[in-house]
Amino acid sequence: MKREAEMKELAEYGKSLIREFGRRKDITVTYDRPNEETISRYTEYQRECHRIMTGSEYFLFWEEETMHLLYVKDVTADSALTAMAELMWLAARKF
């Protein structure tokens, strides 16, 4: 439970950094660890294109107004610090 809270906090922090320093200001970042119930909110295309599966952890990058899923990053880090580094590298490179 603590890890999930940390990852959600990191996603919020990542969103604020993208908005403040990024090229695109309309990006929102969320954290998700989908289960059978929550995975149904993603379209079949999103699940296949981004390989969203139950039991895995993801940072999801959305276009805020349309909530179009732009990019999915697997959370492979053991620690919150490493996850933040991965998230910031990706945000700087893509957005």
C-alpha cells in the first residue's frame, strides 16, 4: 500500500514538472496497477497497443482534454527514487 501511494505521488509530481518545464502543457500523468476490474476502463486497442496487463505497474501519460492515452511506461524500479528518475527521463525526452 505504501508503494502505491508513493507511485501516485510521483505521478502527480511528474505531471507538475511536465506542465512547468515541458514542451506540452496538456499532459497528465497517472499511476495504475490494473486488476481484472479496472483494466476494463482501457479500450481493447489501448490494452494491445501499450501492452497493459493485470498485475503490472504503469505510469500512464494522457492528453488531458481528450484523455487520449499517449504513452505507457512500465514501472520496473524497486525504489521510488529510481522510479522518479525513470519517469523524469521519459518526460524530458518525450514531452
